Amino acid sequence: MDTTTETDLLARQRANPNTSDALLSEKQVLAIPTSADRELLHARLSGLRAELDRAAIQACSA
């Protein structure tokens, strides 16, 4: 069992910025986006882009 604390991990990361992901705490690992998160973000951004395009077209038409 790994007894490394989050503080130890942060100190290692400060000392060596290239510390591998294997040393990240569970909380930090969970914060890394998954492919599903990226797909959802892409869909939202695409929808926002479409709304901006429609608004721009309406503004030009008016």
C-alpha cells in the first residue's frame, strides 16, 4: 500500500515538474478530462459557435 501523502506528491512535483502522472493524487487524476468530457465540451462549443453564427447573420441582415 502506498503511504505517500498529497503533500509529498506536491513537493515532488515542485522539485521535478516532469513528475509522471502515476504520482498524482487521486483527486488530481480524477480532474483529468476523459474522452467523454472532451466530446461533451466539443458539442457545447459547436453549439455555441452555431448560435454566434446565427446571431452574426441576423445582425448583418438587419
